[in-house]
Amino acid sequence: MVEILPAAYLAAFTLLALAGAWTDLRRQVIPNALNLAILVIGLVAVPLMLGWMGLVWGLAHFAAALVVGIGLFAIGAWGGGDAKFFAACALWIPVQQTIAYLVGLGIAGLFLILGWIIWAKLKGLPMSRKSPLPYGVAIAFGGIFAVVSLPALGFWPG
């Protein structure tokens, strides 16, 4: 039986992450208001589900992800919205789950890139390194993978 609090935590994060993925896919923009909502709702949800130390670890993950995201933005690998979205989602994921977040993000990113290339070829669109890629989709799915893997949620036997 799935308990209400873990299911609500997963549902809230999933809906917010999918909203970010959808807006990035449709408009190549992740709104600041959405990133702020993910952050603020996370500041309430994380201590309820993971306790105060979960919030401390989530804030550590947020800070580290923000530094990495800003670095990727600075070198032109990501847009600013991707950097903020990556960090806001990281708040919901304790730093101990960083590997799960990055593995999920990497696998989703690989499928995103392959799908994007196939779509562009089928549509006859030119591809270049400057072609916009809605990486918020991969960030969202990486985050969902990491949240589902949280031991505290109890979705996996352990």
C-alpha cells in the first residue's frame, strides 16, 4: 500500500517537473515563476517528507546544482532557465541522491538528443551545435527518477 505523504511528495514534484519539461519543449523557456514555485513548494514539502536534515541536504544539493548550472550556462551549454530548473529540482533530492539524479538526467538526455536528431532529420531541418535543445525535459526526468529512488518514499524494497 502506498502511503499518502510519499505519494503526494512524488505527485507534487512530478507535476512541477513535467510543467518545466513541457514549457521548455513548447517554448524553449522555463519560466522564473515556475522555478520559484518548485523552490518554495520544495521548502515546505522536503522537511515534511524527509525531515529537517533532508532539507539541509536538499539545500546543499540546490547550492551545488546552482553552481554547476551557472557554470554550464556560462560556457553556453545550457540556458539560464535550465540552470535554475536544475537547481530548483535538486532541492527536492538530498545530496546523497546526486548520482541517481545525474544518471537519470544523463539517460534522459541521451534519448532526448537522439529523438531530437531523428525528428530534425524526418522534418528536414538543419542541425548544428547551436540548435536549441529543450534540456529541461532531461532535467525533469532525471529529477523524477531520483525522487522515485528516494529510500524515504519507500517505493523500492530495501
